[in-house]
Amino acid sequence: MAPAPLAVPHGARVLIFGDSWVYGSAAIMPSLGFAYRIGEAEGWDTVVDGVRGSGYLKRGQDGGSYGERIAHLDPALRPDVVIVEGSINDRRVLAKGYRTAVTAAWDELAALYPDARVVILGPAPQVLPVEATTAHIDRDLSELAAARGWWYISPIAEDWITPSNYRKVIDTGVGKNHPTTDGHAYLAERLAADLATLGEGADVAAGAPLEEAPSGP
């Protein structure tokens, strides 16, 4: 089922939902995280909902699993677009119930906001080479999104994070393998570039990088 072209105009209400990367972890301040940056740059009415440590199976530090959190979203929000990011947090708890948990969470989301267009932003690697379980999550989410006719963006397939830019994008010290402030800015740029192609019906999960990544230090 091919998703219809998607345009996200200036002023659109966009819910960006995810884990610590959406929260803005390791940026100088959370408001410099990629979710806030892209919303400001694109002129959206953005609602950011990021919970550190959260995943489809894993409860977060400051909230529940994705399904539990979706069940508590405000029905009156009525977003035009929902971007659901991640999560690598499930990589150590993957089980046969993973696809079931994803399906249940997405069913809840679709029922809550039936008029919203949904874009799934797959997990980005926090370490290289990409862990096998992270790649497994990426494949599962891609297949499940395709079955619903939802757009899927794969930072792994598109090589957003490579050996040449890893140290620039990821804070391997106190940031505990989360994006640096510059890394968050880069992620916002990559996501914006991908979203722009969705209005043309392009397959952004095909694997071709859309723009030159920042060079290493």
C-alpha cells in the first residue's frame, strides 16, 4: 500500500512523539533538540512529546511505553501530522510481542487522530556499526508502516550517521551516545529534507542520502 504524497505546510499542527532523541537529550538544552528545531524552522505549530528511555515495549524514565503514552494523549490536540520516532530503547527487550506492541500502539494512535497523516521515523544508530537488534527494529517498523500505507523514514537505510560524521553527530561522553547540539541540528535538517520529498511521493526509505553530512571534528 503506497502512501499518498504528503505536504506539511507552514502553520500545520505537528505532533512529534518519541524517546530521548525527541526529548532533546545531550543538547545544550532540550529546546535545541531536533524536534524543536525542525518545528521552528518549518513554521509549524509543534507539540513535542519525548520521554527518555521509552519504547514500544520499554517504559521510560518519566513516562510509560509508547502505547501507554499514546493512550493518554489529548484527543483535542487534533494534529495535522504525527511523526513517531524510534525507538532504540527496545533493542535489549525485543521479543515475539514486539510487533504486537507496535500494532496496538499504532491502532490507538489512528483511532485517536483519524484525520492525521502519520510518518514513522525509524531508529537512528547511537553506535556504529549498527547493532543487529536496532537493524531488526528498523525492518519491523518499515514493514508495519508499509502495511498501513504510512510513510517510513529510515535513518539507517539513508546513512544519516556514518563513521565520517559520527563524532560530530553523537556525544559519546557525558551525552551517553545521544546527539550533540550540532547533531540535533543535523537531524532536523535531514528530517526536513526527507519530509520535503514526501510531497513528491518519493521513497525516502530507499537508502540514498539526501544531502552531505557534516564532516567529523
